[in-house]
Amino acid sequence: MSKLRLSDEMLGRPERAPKRARVARGPARRTGVPSPFKQGLLLGICVGMTLALALGVVGFLVTRPQATPPAAAPATPPAAAAENSKQPQASIDVAAEHLGDLQIRIDARISAPGSYSPITKGQVVAYTDMVAMPLSHRQGPIVMAEVSGSPGTYQAVSQVPMIGEYNVTVEVRRPMAAQADHRIDVQNVKRS
Ligand SMILES: [Cu+2]
């Protein structure tokens, strides 16, 4: 640039005005040609960022209520989860009996919460876990079969590995998710 300026001054002292104009046109053209492009680029970036922000805000607002129940579900008991999903929860009455030789029979009477009518053809499983040794010999899922002639009553027989107090969890999988717990003390190998 300095060389050009010097040469312009050297050569064109008498023709300063037109050469200055040319020089002025040069940078003007140089700035003029990219400026729409730059403006367009800036505009594009601005519009793009605004759209991205808007999409982000919309996405955040839309997905937040959906993300809250799964986050709350593991922290809260299934009863609260069922309330959140507004699904009718089954009423489960669990009983367990030691039959002897560490065998236990688990009974579950499952009914609809409002009408108390038995829930038939349900998918029901049970889990047993020793209270004093949590998860060390947890058993299940033990499939519970509906007792014929006794609609809504599900039964399973299982053998626990050692004497002790056991927590029996009955889990209804269908037609709705629900579960209930019951404690049974298996203290003697013979029938207690
Ligand atoms: Cu044990």
C-alpha cells in the first residue's frame, strides 16, 4: 500500500484527483464487495443463533415435564410413580406361609383399587430376600399362577436357602404396575 501510495504520488501529482478517486474507488470496491457478503454472513449467524436459541428454549420447555417423572420415579417408591402416571394401582394383599423344609407358599390377592373386583389374568411375580443379608441370596422373579376357582388370587411356592426373616415382594406387571411387601419368619426347618 505504501509503495502504491508513493508511486501514485510520484507519478500522478498533476492528476491527483482522478487517481485519488481511483484509489478511493479501489478500497471502496474492496470493502463494498465483501460488505454485503459479511452482512449476509452476520445476518445468517444472528438468525441461526436466534433460531438455535429459540429451538433450545422450546426444546427445554417441551422436554422438561417429560424428563421430570423418570427422574422422580427411581427416587420415589412405585406408589408415587403410579400416582404421577395417574394409573390405577392394584390393591395387593400378600400372605406367606412356611410349609416346612424352608419351603414357603406365597399368596397374593389382587384387586382393583376402586371396585375391589379381583384382577384376573394378571402377570404377577414374587421376589424373596433375606432381611439380615440383603441381596446376598435374593430370589426371583418367581412366577405366580392364578389359583383356579379363586379369581384374583395368585400363588407360588419357593424354597429359601436358610432360616431367617424374609421379605417377600409381590410385583404385579400387568394389567398395571404395582407391588407390595410382606415379611415372613422362617425359623425352623420343620413347619413353624
Ligand atoms: Cu442368608
